[in-house]
Amino acid sequence: MPAPPETLRNKPDPAGRDVVQWKSPAQISALQAEVDALRRENEELRLANAEQRKNKEALRQEKDRVGAILSALDTGQSLIDPDMTIVWVNQKARDMAPGQDPIGQKCYHYFERLNEPCEMCVAQRVFLTGEVTKIEKYVPHRGHWLNIVAQPVRDASGRITHALESFTDITERVQAEAELRAAMEREHLRATELDATLASIASGVIIYDITGAIVRVNEAVCKMADEQSIDLYSTTSGEHIEAFGVLQPDVASLASGAAPHRRALRGEMVQGEEVMVSLPGKELLWVDASAAPIRDGSGVIVGAIAILTDITERKRAEEALIRHTEDLARLHSDLEAASREANLYLDILTHDIGNTENVSRLYTDLLLEMFSGEAAGYVKKLQRSIDKSIEILGTVSTIRRIHRASPELTQTDLDGVIRGA
């Protein structure tokens, strides 16, 4: 096969003139391949450049979006380099010192008006330890409490290049916490005062919640109920009635809904009701029960309080007094019967003795007419004795009539009585 003709090409000669020379097909193919490779490389570079511009634009847009988000946050953001110089802040941080440009300023001077780093600087700790650091501090210059969180910003090699500080104004929260602590202390003081008050009350005091469950009792109730045998705080309303065995004065069981604290939970005021309480292993107790509803600030019933006064000794004394009164009444009745019987006998005796003395008086009159001298003297002495006996009998009868009579008291004019005398 004959060799292909050589291709002409321009080749400078020593005299500076172009000389057309021929190349072989292999050289032409290699040259074409080189040109194609250059074209592809150029296209790749063009595409890479376009992609780079696209990435830069996307990065710029992302940076703008992140900046907008950070600026919209209610949290201040600042980027600080190792020498404590601010290199970037969001709008919230700028608002802390209007009219000043924070970029390039020392963070401790811009935020706290100090001439040297803060004693507790979270940014410095980030650069020293590489750890996220949090702190809550009061900034006197601004009169606010801030919650500051600093975290490291690293480059591709992992070296810490900046510290990103995020700070939130927590003044309202700190003030609210202080107010809450003060309120809790006041409530604790009130609870202590209430405990002391309940402990000083001799009567039993029981506080119920809206369901009727016991939430607090004083020492008097514990002694009354013997807390070792009854767990008051785990006792429901129904179990409470059953365990206490609340009875009416006629010893009939009291219905659950009729219990004083249940009526108080319905808004009723209960005062001075006497009921009996039956406790396990103990004698019946008499208590004077009062109850009232507990309302919140809006007037809604949230519980009830019951006061139980042990009146067992008083009731026993009353029962003893009643028995004694009944005994006295029976004795008085017996005495009246005996008095009536004695008066009957006295009436009979007085009547019979009076008749006998009258007859004796008549006989002495006859004897005086029959005797004279010394015998008449004896008869007169006998007559005087009979007269004395009649007088005594009359006096006794008068006294009996006075005691048996029940004259009504009337108004008397003493002046008239005295003047008439």
C-alpha cells in the first residue's frame, strides 16, 4: 500500500520565510486529539467556573438567609476572634448599643464598657478548652441579666478560629424566679403559721379537698383518732365515715352526704352539731362538729374545714346530772308522799288530842267545883298543864298551816303598815 502524501505546514526557514511542510496522518491525528483534549479541558474549566460562580451565589444567598435568621432571632449573636475582637454581630446585638459600630471593637468594651476581659469570659474559655460554655450573669452597665452560650468555630483542620457567642436577656425570667421564690417563702411562712395555729387549737381541725379527702389535720385529731390504727391521709370520704363511725345522737348511723364536711362542700355552714364518733377499740366519743366551705379568690369552693370539739366529758357530766336530778325528783316525790302521810297522822293526832284535851279541860272545871283547899290547888295545876298543852297543840297546828300554805307574794305598802301600827 503506497504511503499517503505528507501534509504541508508552515515552517520558518533560516531566512525568516515560511516554508510549507507536510505532516504524516499519525501526527495529524495526535494533534487533533490534543486539540480535542484542550477543548474538553476548556469546557470543563468553563463548567467548573460556572459551578463555582453558582456555588458562590448560593453561598452568598445562604449567608444572607442565615444572617437574616440570626438577625430576626430574639437572641444576640456575635463572632469573636482570639484577641476578643468582634468580627460579626446580628441585628439584636447591634440594638444593644444603637449608633455604634461593634465590628472591630473588643467584646468586653462594646457589651460591658470594660477595659479588660470579663472575669468570667465564656469566649476565652472556649479558646482555652474548645468546649461549649454557658453562664448566667448580671451586667451592671445595662442593668440586665443575660444567659450567654459560647461555642467554638473551627476551620477545615479543626483549629478554633472564632467563638460564637449567643446571649439572651433573661431579666424578666430572673425577676419572675425571684418573685416566685419570695412567694414560696411567704407561702412557707403562712404554712408554718397555719401549722402553729392548728397545733395550738385544742379542738380537732380537719381540712378536706374538693373530693372530701383529708389533706391536713392537727395534733388533736391524731390523738382523738389514734393515727396508729387509722391512716387519715389515705382515707377516702366513704372510708373516713366508716372508720370514724359517725353516729347521730339517737345512735343511728349518719349518711355520708349528711356529714358536716360534706354539707360544707355543698356550700352549707354547719355550726354546733353534736354527733357521736365510734373509733376502733375505743369508747364512743361525743363531739361538737362545725364545718365551713373553703373558697378560692373567685368564690369557687375548693375544700372544707371541720372543727371537732371533744365534749365527751361534758356529755357524761350532763348525763350524771340528769341521773342525779332524776334521783332527786324521785326523792322529792317520796318526801312529799311521806310528808302527806305524816301530815295525815298529825291531823289525826291533833284532832284526837285536841278532843281529849277539851274533855280533860271540862273535867277539871267540874273538879274545881267539887274540891276546895289543897285538892283544888292540884286541880288548878292540872288545869294549867292542860291549857299549856292546848296552847302548844295550837302553835303546832299554826306552824303546820303556815308551812303547808303557799301564799302568793303581793306588793305591800310598808309605810301604810308602819303608820297603821
